[in-house]
Amino acid sequence: MRFHLIARDGAARAGVIETERGVVHTPLFMPVGTNATVKAITPEELRKIGAELILCNTYHLYLRPGEDVIREVGGLHRFTGWCGPILTDSGGFQVYSLSRLRKVTDDGVEFRSHIDGSLHFLTPEKAIQIQHSLGADIIMTFDECPPYGVSYQETLRAVKLTTEWARRCKRTHGDSGQALFGIIQGGFFEDLRRRSASEIVEIGFDGYATGGLSVGEPKPLLHEMIHFTADLLPSERPRYLMGIGDLMDVMEAVEAGYDMFDCVMPTRNARNGTLFTSEGRVSIQRAEYRSDPSPVDPNCSCYTCRHFTKAYLRHLYLSGEILGMVLNTIHNLSFYFNFFQQMREAIINRRFAGFRQQWQVILQSNFHR
Amino acid sequence: MRFHLIARDGAARAGVIETERGVVHTPLFMPVGTNATVKAITPEELRKIGAELILCNTYHLYLRPGEDVIREVGGLHRFTGWCGPILTDSGGFQVYSLSRLRKVTDDGVEFRSHIDGSLHFLTPEKAIQIQHSLGADIIMTFDECPPYGVSYQETLRAVKLTTEWARRCKRTHGDSGQALFGIIQGGFFEDLRRRSASEIVEIGFDGYATGGLSVGEPKPLLHEMIHFTADLLPSERPRYLMGIGDLMDVMEAVEAGYDMFDCVMPTRNARNGTLFTSEGRVSIQRAEYRSDPSPVDPNCSCYTCRHFTKAYLRHLYLSGEILGMVLNTIHNLSFYFNFFQQMREAIINRRFAGFRQQWQVILQSNFHR
């Protein structure tokens, strides 16, 4: 994997990540394919609307179907039918957010599956071995992610563990062809964030991610930490802000110098009938759209907006029809990819501030859920 | 609408139906788009895999979103994004099979909605007016469909009502540009079927449909009635066997001289994980497919079979993923359209008997649900 910056506008950056499976452009939005599928959309359609790299979840795939299945079939690309680059996260965050009866020791994490309650033990070594079996282009270290509100001492413990685990991950990784990204933790304590970043950077990785944000903290604190952490990460490597996808937060983070983002927001909202548009959010179930012959977004040229009316999408949503989720997903992801592409052009043309100002108004207006 | 026969092989026929929205080829399989969507597939994909005409349900669309919505948006084609021909059924069968507290009078049927329990009254006039609002290319008369096992007297009453209602439908229809098909009833009494057919044919319609079959009767009786009824319908008009889609039954009916079919079988089975293949049915959840790297059907060139393994489809099914339903639907419908196309070619080449023999073996083998 190689990373080049091609433009800067203040701290905001536009770059290129070269992988063996193709080039991707930053700032990059990575749609989330939890169970080895970006929900409700085919890989063909994903490619068409501009997806460049998808994210899959090690935690989920380890539990079902099992990494052995994916390895036997020929790896995640063959399994999913997605030929472009893939990133897998290590499972650290899902163990924290989804599993039951989680017990953290120095060695790793014991937890019960959220699917069937079965008992599992994940270690840094195992997280890397699983990710080797899956065969993604970019893989992540196994980290310990504390929730918002834990004490300094607990956060310090998580930082130490995350560093130690990062070392063990790198050792296990060896010289695999897959790129390995390190994750920094440190909660909402600046000195711990600084410590974590310096330790992780010292180990040395192909890219760096900030974890442990968007875990319940207030927005101003999130934005503060976004700026603070971005400056701790090396400029010549991709900077990945994990799990953040609200576009207001994304613009904050791009301004701070982050390059990569993932979030279920566009896909989950699509399934719940909330659509992102150039005029603000649209809650498609609203009675006002009953006979509305207009497309969801007059400025969008996606398949959904070219062929279908709000009245139809409302009908599909109220009828619980799968096609509604499919069409909404196509639109919301198209909107995200267009947004990121425009943001990238704005950076290249040194008008990111104007871009941000314009979109801040839109994203805050016409907001009827 | 115009209908031409272009080949015969025994009583089996291959023909062409010309509509203002395009030409369709018979024997024709019409996928069912109950709620103005063929479940889990986009119109674009439907067109690609060979769909020529889709069916929508008047009963469902009258209840939700309401025919006024569809008329205001510009009709069913604009609403659904399906530009090819559409057929709507009259609602007679759904009133019988889905609604609650159904009360039949000479004037029409009073029933309660299966969605919200609201009270409705459908008459032949109203069924036609609704279908005019929907704007399908082919519409159906409003009939009275008795279940299997009712007495001769009750069936006779349904036949008389169906004839009287057919007259009222035709009167209401006037000289609309939409084609109007008549439906014959008569249960499992040959003289009543003969009487119904002769009365309906005397009124005169653009095509003729046989209703009231596949309502719980044993297969041999179904097949007997298929043959008996086909001979009662004029040869120069399309013959439509309503609601029959099991391919064994379809071959029986094509042999008898039927031209048009509709059924939820390929789409419903797809969502339940049952896939039709050239080697028999595949129940995709079976453990034997856990790491199976082969496509569902080695002889199929649909998007699903070209890109995805049985292992992946099994994983999607077990994970309850929408993409599984989408990919299974693409495959099952592709299989149906291929089957119908091959059947048509067999008729044109006068080898329908061989086609039928070959497929009877396949359809009965490898059947593991």
C-alpha cells in the first residue's frame, strides 16, 4: 500500500491510496459491510455509484460464517464478489459494543457471542490471524476501547493494553502483504491520547486510526478531540477516524486533517426511511409525500432519483418492501460518495472553507425526521 | 393489443402479444408485483434478466397507497418505474383469499382490509374504475372465486355472478385503450366450466383467463381441469391460467394450449432460500453448502451465478441479509425466464414433448427442501 498527498487546503488533505486491488481517493468514505455485505446493495451497484473500498467486520465474520469458510472459498474478495480493496477492523470495537459478559485480561478478551451466547476468546494474535484468513487489503490492530465517562486510571490501563496489543499484532503480522494500521486510544484525556499516539507511532504502521471517539461524549468534546488527535498522527500516512460518519463531524475531521471514514449512517438511515439530500434530510414516510411526483433529491442523478418519485418510495417504505430499502440505500450512498467527491475537489481547488460553510447550512436545515 | 400465434406443437402454442408498450412472447411468465414492486428486485434488473410484462394487484394498490395516488403520480408505469407492459388483476381472488369478513351480494363484495380492518365495498364497476386509474395495459374482469370443495349450487351461483359481473365490467370499460380479459369460473364441475366459458366468450373480451384453480384441489384434478378448460377458450385469443406457476403444472398447461402464467413461486421461494436450478431445487441453508465455492447453478449465467458462491448465499440467508433475498430473487426469476424461453423455442422447433420429458426428470429430482 502506498499513500500520496496530492493537495492541501489548510490542514485538510486530498490524497491517493494505492493498493494492489486499485487506487482509492481521500478523503474517503468506506461503506460498512458488517456481515460481508453492505446491506441491501449489490457489489455491482456499489461500484457504479462510486464506492472504492468497503469495510467488513472481523468480529461478525469470525462468529458467522467463520473465517475458515471465507478462507476456503478464496478470501473475502471472492466471497463477497467485491473486487476492489477491503478493510477489516479487528473486532476490538464490536467486542466492546456488541458482545455480552466481556472480560478483559492482559492476554485478550473473553466474551459471549451476541448471536448464540457461545464463549470466545480473542487475542491480538488471533485477531491478526483471522484477518489474514479473511485477506483484506488493510487490516487493523486489536485495541481496547473504553466507553465515555471512565476514569483516568481505567483509560490509562486501556492505553497501555492497546500499545502492548499493537506490538503483539505487528509481531504476528510479520511481512504479510496486507497493510496494517495502528489504532490510538486515550479516551478524552489529552495526555493519554498523546501518549497512545506516540507509542503506536513508535511501533510503526502503514496508517493510523483514532478509535474510542463517538462513544457517548458531547459533540463539542468530540470535535475538540478530533482536532487534538489529528495533529498527533504522522502527516505522511493515512489518518483514519473510526466510526464517524455524520457529515458535520466528517467536515470537522477533514478540516483537522483526517483522510478516511466509515459509518453505517447512510445505509442504516436508508433502511429506516431517512434520506440525505442537497436540501436537507427527508423522512420519506411523511404524509406530505403521499402523491409527490418529484424525486427525493432534484440535484441527484442516482438510479433512485432518476426513476422514482417520493410517492413511490413512501409507498414502498410504508409497505415494508425490500425494494424500498434497496432504492433508499442506493440514494443515500450515492449522496455520500458525491459529497466526498465534491469535498475532495474543494480541497484540491482550495475552497474547502466555502464548501464547509455551504454544507453546514444545508445539513442543519429542513431537518424533519 | 394484438395477439398472433407463430407456432404450434400439438396443442402447445408460441405466440406474440403486441401492446403499445412493447411486444411480449408467449408462453409468458409474468412475475408478480403485488404492491407495485416485484419483491426484492429493481425494474432495471427485471428487464435485464428477461421480464417482459409484470402483474400488479388491484386489491393491494386500492388499499395502499390508493389508486388516486397512482393516478396523480401518472399511472402505474410512472409509479413503478417499469416501462414495459403491465397487467392488473381485478382483486376478485385477493378479496377471496386475503380479506376478512367477506360478504358477497349481487351488487359486489363487502370486505375488511387485511391491513387495517377498514370496511370496503368492491363492485365490478369500481374494480374497472380502479384499474382505469392504475392504467395497466391489460386489465381483468371482477370475478367470484369459490374455494375447493363447495357444492354444485354454490359454484353455479358463482358462475352466474361472474358472468353478470363480466357484463357490467365490459359496460363500464367502454372503449378504453386498455385490453380487458374475461375470467371463467365453474369450480371442478365440467358443465359449469363449459357454461361459464360459453357465457364469458359470448360477451367477448381481448383475452380469456381461467380462474378458480389451484385453490386446494389434488394435482390430478388440477391437471384434468387445465386440459378441460383450455379447450373451451377461443384459440385466436391469449389464454391465461391464473396463479399457476409450479413448472410441472405450467408444462401441463402449455401442452393443453395455455399462453400466460403468473405466480409468486420464484420470488417467494427466493426469499425463503429455495433456489430453482437445472439440477433440481437447492435449499441454500443446508450445512453441506457451508464452504461450497460453486455457483447455485453451473448452467446459469445470471448475475448471482456469475459472481457468488453457494457458501456466500448460505451465509447471507443465515444472517438474514437483504442482499441474500435480492440475489436469490435475481437467480430464481432468471431461471424461470430461461425456462420459458427454452420452452418457447421447443414449441417453435416442434420438440415440446422432449423438452417436457427432460424437465420432468429434473424438476422431480434432487428435491431437498
